[in-house]
Amino acid sequence: MHEVSIAMGLIKMLEDETKKAGVSRVTKVNVRIGELTVCVPDSLQFAFETATVGTVAEGAKLNIEEVPAKGRCSNCDIEFHVEDAIFLCPQCDQIVSEIISGRELELANFEAE
Ligand SMILES: [Zn+2]
């Protein structure tokens, strides 16, 4: 269960952040999930709801922003959407030298009481 470990990671981040901020209850959580993390939003919602029970984020609303996967070709110097894990430049067929986005797994921000 990929999403469960992602949810656990988010909760860990939340616990660190809330401790720093001195809040005891999180009401809303905004996260950014890259396409390349192969995370299913619905599964993450479910995993998050389950994993937050008994934590500062119990009952918090999870808002998921999906970040498209983008690569850059050093040959043509163009950026493009990477699909189906085939990292080839659409212009010259060279293997993508750099993945710009799509691997995000970030806690963007959260709202707390
Ligand atoms: Zn190219």
C-alpha cells in the first residue's frame, strides 16, 4: 500500500510542523503530489483518513493538488509533459536528461485551530 506510507509521511511532517507552530488541531491539509509518485488521490484520501485517527490531523480535510510530470531535453532545450514513464524527448527522441517536476510529495500548507 503505497498511499499508506505517503499518508504516514505526511502525518509525520504535520506533527513536526504543528509542534513548531504550537497548534493542537489541524483542520485542513493542502498537499502537492507529483504524477511520478504514482499515487492515487482517492486511495490517499482513504489512507489519510485512516492514518490520522488519534493524531493532530484527525478529521482534517485533505486537499490534493496533482503536479504533472515534466522533463527537459538538454539537446533541444525544451520542456514537455512526460507520459507513461517513457522519458523521451518528443522532438529528438533523446532520453530526458532532467525531470523538472512530477516527483513532488509536499506538504504545501495546513490550517489549524
Ligand atoms: Zn530533444
